Amino acid sequence: MALGERLRQGRQAAGLSLEEAAEKLRTNPPRLEKWERGEGEPTIDELRAAVRLYRVRRSFCWKRRKPPFTPRR
């Protein structure tokens, strides 16, 4: 599974719209959408912010298996 797909799944699992996530990540919706489509990549700081916002484990971005969507506590 590609990084963009994981980012989209993480956002959806967090119950955030594209616009809500973009606002909280301090980016714009078209840019976030490009990440999710695999047409661009977030910086490492943006990726860290997405992991915190979506409340998923950091490893969900890099593992090849299905990402764990268990909320962090």
C-alpha cells in the first residue's frame, strides 16, 4: 500500500474531511489531496503532524502490511 493510500485511510479513520485535515495540518486541501493521490509527498515534519492528527502509530506510514488504525492513548 502506498503512502498516499495510508494517509487517506488514516484521515478517514480519524473522521476528518479533506478540508478539516488540511486546516489542522496547516496546508491547503489541493496539496493534501496530491499527497493522498501519490502525486506529491509531505515533508517529514508534515508527515509527523499527520500521524499525530490521525492518532495512528508512526509505523503505519512505512509498513507494507495493512496499517494499524488503533488510536494512540
